[in-house]
Amino acid sequence: MKRVHVVGGKNHGKTTLIVDLTRALGAKGLRVGTIKHTHHHHELDTPGKDSFRHREAGAYVVGICSPAMNAVFWPSAASDPSGVGESKYAGFDTLFKDCDLVLVEGDSSTSAVKLEVWRKALSSSPAALSDPSISAIITDDTAPAGLDLAVWPRASIDQLVESILSLASVSRASSGHPSLRQA
């Protein structure tokens, strides 16, 4: 699974960027998966619903199948008891195997490719100043002094898409999807 993580402070535009990138990549014929990473513990299923009751009864994995959408719930401890590290993504591999690229919102502790969204107006310094594992910063502001990495303009989605595809080594020509093969 080829993952690119979009990290950044609260309200810096991570969700909006993921949505914009997903649309633009999809328009290029790529299959994009997304994962929202959170540090907060909250219930993803609805307490009292049948699927929730199945889990409470001891089901290790619970699926929901409906005419419009399917979902699967499994304990994060199944892939990594500590909830940290790269193995926490292993459970997603099968579900995302047909994706050309997976965009993850958040998870600054990953060793996968990380891009930081930064907005000067929010008065915080980019994490990239102290985190050398960040590959590029995405902003429409002037990059702060001391930032020694690529700065990509947020306003240019097409340029961002091309930069991300290059960074993640994703090409439509190499895709195994029939609709994406070049003639």
C-alpha cells in the first residue's frame, strides 16, 4: 500500500487538502483510498446498533453490508497492541490493495512519506523545522527562514498532484487497473 501522510496543526487545512487531492487524483483515473488517523479514542460504531451489540458479545471482526456502503470494524490491537508504528496499517492492506495511492490524514509518527500543510496566519511554526522526516511543506505563505526542504504551493492542486505522484512513485502507466493502462 503506497501511503502519503498529510500532517499539520489543527485548522491548517489537512482535511480540505485531502478532499481536493482525492478529487484531482480521481479525475486522473487513479484509485485513491483515504484513512483518517486520530489520537482520540472514540466509538466508530453506534452504541446500541446490531453491529455494536455483535462486538460487545465478543465478535473479533464485525462487518456491515448495505446497498450503498460496507464497513468492517476490527480492534486496532489486532495489528499493533501499542497502537503505534507502521504495523497499525497492516490491517488495511487487503482493503486498500486496489488503490493506486492511499492518503492518510495525520499520524506524524509514521515512517511513511509525510507532507506538512502549514498556514502562517495560525501563528505556529511548521513542524518541518524540527522534524527532518517531513518531505515537503505545502503552503501559500512565505516559508519561514531555516526551512530546508521543498515548499509546494497549496493553491496549485495540479502541481501538488504531480509532485505527490512523483514522490510516491505512482504512475498511471504502471497501474494494474485496465482503465489506467496506456495503449
